[in-house]
Amino acid sequence: MVKSLSSVLIDNVMGTEVGQRGGETPRRRRPNYVLRYTLEGHKKSISSVKFSPCGKFLASSSADKSIRIWTTEGKFVRVLEGHTQGLSDLSWSSDSKYICSASDDKTVKLWEVETGTLLKELAGHTNYVLCVNFNPPSNLIVSGSFDETIRLWDVRTGRCLNVINAHGDPVSAVHFNRDGSLIVSSSYDGIVRIFETATGSCVKSLLGDDNPPVIPKQPPTPSATEALRAPCLRPFNARCPLSCFLRTESLFSVEAWTTRFVCGIMNKERS
């Protein structure tokens, strides 16, 4: 019997076999994860790790001020160095040729992946840069900062196109929609906001009555990369939009923070 697309997705994602239509009783399946590779090299905590859109590489950023690029077979490719403080986030361009990075040194940097060349330094934020993303065509970069603003950058010229006073607390995540016409941001103020890319106008603010801010407005010490790692500041079960920061537990998979400076690639095998 051929499963429908919806039941295949449920089976893969939820680990549940759906069979009500055939009179069968639903049964729970436990996923079986197998560690394929462990990638070592960073000297301090890893803040972000992302696969390239082409699916051949992954990049990891760290508080050790570097980005490391690996193949999905676990082979180290190169290290990107140039920031003067730890990194909080990185993003791949849609063609997998470039990476942009966000750092505590208040800059966003643009790198060429093939050569490891630093192409541009985007300066303008007045505090730690916490998050960064390319738009779908990868001709624009959006960054969010502890200075509570969002900045929009032109990739070709490196010029800041717009500064959006987005939130009343640090901006924790930024992202474009599929066609790049909208930017969504989240913040410690407990609010998700949607902006028009062209004008910077806020078109929607999303805030629930039972969704208070996570922390009071206060500067971190000694640095954003270290302070944001404290459980009291970022409880992973808090009902707050902190989507660019992950768990504080001492796990070593690609989805979690690490205290042993190791990231692992997990492979799910069907039982």
C-alpha cells in the first residue's frame, strides 16, 4: 500500500505510523539517530552551524573569532579569520559561494568561500552584532544587533541602505521571506516584527498577552557571545522569540551549543 505524502511526512518527522483510514491503530516509532562524524578544531564555544544551500558543505562560527568550513563527509576545508571578537551567527549566500558573519566586534564581514578571502567589512552597528542573513537573491544582507537596530546592506558596494529602529531590546534573529520583500525580526522585548524591505516600514508586530520579555534591558558582560550563553538569560523553554540562539545544555550535536568545542553530524536511519 502506497502512503500519501502527508502520512510519509508525519512518519518521518513525528515518528508516527498513521493508519486510521485502513482501520489500523496508530503506533509510535522511535527514530534511530547515528553519529556519522565529529568535527573538531574550534578552540572556544560554537555559536552557529549551517549547511550550505548546495548541500556539500557546512560552516561553523565560534567565540574563538573564526569560521570553519567542512564538507558533509567530515573533511576540513578551510578557516576564515579576520574578526577581532567572537562570532554569534553566519549565513550562506544562495549560490553557496559567499558567507556573511556577525560578530561581537560590531561588524558584519563578507567572505568568499572558495578562496577564504575577506571581501568586505560592513561597519555601522554600535554594539554586538547578534544575527545576520542573506536575502534570496543574495544581493542584500540584513543584520540585527544588541544596539536594538536592524541594518540593511548592499552586497556589491558594502553600503548601508537602511537603519531600522526595530525593537526596544537586543535583536536576536533576522530573516527574509521567500521573495525578499519582507524582513522578520525577533527581540528580547518578546516581540516579533515584520518590515517591508524596500521602505523599512513595520507592517506587523506580533506579541501575545502571555509572552513577556525574557530579560530586562541591560548590557551583557563580558561579551555578547559569552553572556547570551547563560541559562538565566536564555532559557530554551521560554516563550520568547529567540530563534537564532539554541540550547544551553552541554550537547554536541549540530542543533545545540557545545562546551567541548565539537559539533556532530547526526544521521537518522529508518528502523
